[in-house]
Amino acid sequence: DYFMWTGDVTFLREQMDRIRTAMRFVEREFQTRQRKCIYTTWPGHEGRSGVRVVDGVKTIVPGEGVGSNYWDLLPFGGEDALATVYYYDALRDLAALEEAAVKLGITSSVGGTAYDPADLRRHAEEVKAYGGERFWNGATGRFGTRDLDGVLHDYGFTFLNNEAVYHGFATDEQAKSIDDWIRGERIVAGDTSTGADIYHW
């Protein structure tokens, strides 16, 4: 994003190998090419709450339910919807950077391999297609996130849904459903925050 805003060729020349290395880490660590999402298996980051209720008895599970993003009070992870939205955006950004690097004659200084922009964009569309179904809650008309057990968690997540719309991860129909809900024009049964209270600010 910085390069696209500034056109700072020196910055891109100095950072391109690091950017590629970072993306390769993401692909390897979170199994993105195989799973078409950010799949987090780090201990505590499984996307579960860390609380189990069995026969009416609540048990705290130590080391589970760790927050894994900016919204650190809410456990994401497992199949992480918010990180997947950002990954989708990063793939498209890297495609644009790789095209710029070719035009500017920027090659790898440490033997790293450049990404193919067409492949990055194709994979981004796979991620969008998978996530658009996997994280979508048809009953509420908005996105949630899934834990490692495959359970969908949907507490409203205005931040996740706004980011999905902003980055073009949501389809037009999904974006309209999200917008109608956030503006209070559509009420989701069971929500404790409705109407103007959903997005007060």
C-alpha cells in the first residue's frame, strides 16, 4: 500500500524480497494454498471460547480462547475469517507489486522467486469463493468465523463485516445484507443490539 501511494521505488527495491518471504511464511504456516483461508492451529488460537458448558456446568479451559488479532477479547483462529479477508487483500496487493517490480526491473537479491501475478489473483478468487460460503451465516445475513471444530461463531462482528465489504471480499448481495443490518434496517432475531444501537458511532 505504501508503494502504491508514494511510488517510492527505492523502498520497493529494498523490501520486495522481504514481502515475498512474508507471504511464503503465511502460505506455509497457515496452509492457505490447501485450505483457501487462514487456518490457525497455534495453541490457544483455535477460535474456541475457552469455556465449556457440559450438563449446565461451566469449565474454563486454560490456554484456550486466546485472541489472535486486534480484537483480542474475541477468539478468532481455527479458520480465521478476519485474517482471511486481509489475506485476500494482500494477495491482490502483492500481484500489483509483482507487476510493478517487473516494470521497474526489480529482481530478487537473495535468490527468492517472484510470484506470478495471475496466479496470485486466481488464488485470491479461490479464497473469496471459499470464504464467501464458509464464513457466511445465511440465517443472520452476515459473516462469522469458524473454530477448528468447524463451528461458526457469529456475535455480530461489525468490524469483520465492514472489512469484508471494504476489501471486496463480500459479494454485492452480501454487502447489501451487511449494510442493511448495520444501518438497523434489518433486524437479526436474537441480537441484543439492534437498530441504531448496532453502529452508534
